[in-house]
Amino acid sequence: MDENRELRKQLMPALESKYDEFRLLGYTQVTIDGLWECLCARKWKRELAEKKLHELVSDILSLSPGEYMAFLTMRSYKQQASGGEDLESVLKELL
């Protein structure tokens, strides 16, 4: 876990850049933690340790708003199915 923390620290400039990009595009609910979770779940599943730093940066910078929103939607569905927050309130938060 400490390895992931160190890696995240190294990747923070790229994460902040993507965060700023999404905010400029009007995605006001985006968070750096959310971006990290999305990337770990969608792009890096098991290969995080195997990728080179430049590949990870490329993955961050190529993340599209559609991919991120799909991740958030699926996460909210899973929370709803497991008795999490009310789906309607989660969707209002996203929009």
C-alpha cells in the first residue's frame, strides 16, 4: 500500500492537471480521489506495478470525461445495490 501511496505522490502533477481539465469542462464534482479510484478500477486493474511511469501518466491524461462519469455511475449503482446512498441523491450530486 505504501508503494501505491508513493506512486500516487509521483503522479500528482498529472492527476491535478486532469482534475483542472475536468473542472474547466464543467465537471464540478470531480475529485482527485475519484480520479485515482477510476484509474485503478478501469485502466490499471492488476497491472499498476507493471507499468512504467510514462505509461501511467499517459493513462491519466487520456482519461475522458465519459469514462469517468461511467465509473461514477457504476459505483453509485453498486452502492445502491449494497444498501448505500439513495441513487437519486447520488445522481443529483453528480449533476
